[in-house]
Amino acid sequence: MANSGQKVVLITGCSSGIGLRIAVTLAKDEKKRYHVIATMRDLKKKDKLVEAAGDAYGKTLMLLPLDVCSDDSVKQCINNVKDRHIDIFINNAGVGLLGPVESISIEEMKRVFETNFFGAVRMIKEVMPDMKKRRSGHIVVMSSVMGLQGVVFNDVYTASKFAIEGFCESMAVQLMKFNIRLSMIEPGPVHTEFETKMMADVAKMEYPGADADTIRYFKDVYLPSSIDIFEAMGQTPDDIAKCLKKVIESNSPRFRNLTNSLYTPIVALKYADETGGLSVNTFYNLLFNFGPLMHITMSILKCLTCSCLRRRTI
């Protein structure tokens, strides 16, 4: 139970990666300003979080089961919070999907949207009415730089992030009238176990339905470039957690928050040309015409940029 003066923070997707580090970072706040409710679908996967939380577990951090894809699970979770009072809701739960779109079934696409879009919407619908009654609250949604700029072979994941960006941009206007803040956190590549495993798995997979040229472009062109970018520009879950903490502690939190300053010029390309041609042609040339140059550039960037710049937060 939260102590007087503590803000109640509910976070989804806390079994590993970014969600775990956000939960631990807030639970270990030196001033003990937060009572963290960390959630995950399967509490059998709690061990990493409990170990990382240390003495905070059972004091400033508690666990609840939650499946963002289930109406009943969402309602039951929120009902288990005292007075349904949540000061800060952080939607972190998400899944990825990578590969030629011809080889991805509609069911797989629906699964991504069910978590990344409808899961977030389901949670916001459940916590928002109580925040409106209190005329107070902060909703933070973990989006991605891919919610601002499309990335080849990430078509479905990108679409799910574009969808939640559009939904939240629309909601933010209404919520201001109720003194509720809404913020998007938009990381670029982040080094997590999930990302590492996914990159290794997709390189070995077969892609039925996709033609040989497309598979070759994906495996021999896109994947090596993607690995270069991860190594040169990737942040850690701790970097994202620190960035988010700054956002929720700001007196005037911004709506959009890119966590990696190295991505600002890339996103700016999209808004510099209303026709969209500049960003599309730039990414095409970088991937298909200047691949070797891009590899050298990323290698130099990896050597020259110190970790404090690569992991620089807002």
C-alpha cells in the first residue's frame, strides 16, 4: 500500500527489458516518491524483477498479474489497486514483428495490434475515468521512433506504433481539459534479450510466400545494416528508464520524447518535405545504394561516440 505522499505508478510488461528497469528505477527512487505496481502476464516470470528490485520488493514495489489483451484481466488488475487510484500509468507491454510482409499471416499481424495498439487502448480506457474524476493523472505510453518514421521490413510493427501515436495525439487534446498529461516515449534501438533473440531467430527462418530477391534483400542487406545501427546507436533499458523518470518528474512534460538525440535528424527528414519523397529516397539510398558506406559510417560512429552520447537521454 502506498504511503502518504507517494504516487501510485502502474506499469505493464515488467518481466524483462525496459519494463523491468522502469519498475526498479522508480521503486528505488532515493526520495521514495513512488509506490510501483509492476505487472506481467505470468507471475512465474517474476524472478528477474524481484532480484533486481532487492529490498524494494514488498516495500515500494508490488506485483500484480495482467494480460493487456484480456478485458477481464485488465479490469481485475485495476480493481485490485486500492480505490482504483493510479497517479501514473505507464504502458510498456509490446511485441515485435520483423520480416517480409508476404510471409506474415494476418493472424500474426492481428496479434501485434492486439498487444501494441488495442492493449494500450484497453488500459487507457480502464484508468482514464478515475483520473478524469480526480482531475489528475499522467499517462505514459512506450512508443518507438518507428511510430514517427517507417522502417523497411518492420511494416506491421511500425503500423502498430503509428496507430498508437495517432490515438494518443488525439486523446492528449481532450485529456488536457481534465488536467491529465499524456506523454509518448520514443526510443530507437534498445539492447534487450528480446531484441537479441529476435535478430538471431529471423536470420535463420524461412519466409514462405516471399520471392528470392526480397528474402535476399532482407537477410543480406537489411539485417547486417540493422545490426550495425544497433551496435552504433543502441541504448540500454536503463537509459530509457532514466529518460522516462525525467519525463514524469517534469513540471511540464512534453508530449513526444525521443530518447536518443542521434535519431532527431532522421525524424526531421520526414517533416522537412511534405511530399514524403525526401525520407523515402534517403532510406532507399542508404540501404540499397550506400550500404558499404553506411557500414563504415556506423563503425566510425561506434568508435567515436562515447557511451554518454550514444545513451544520451532528453
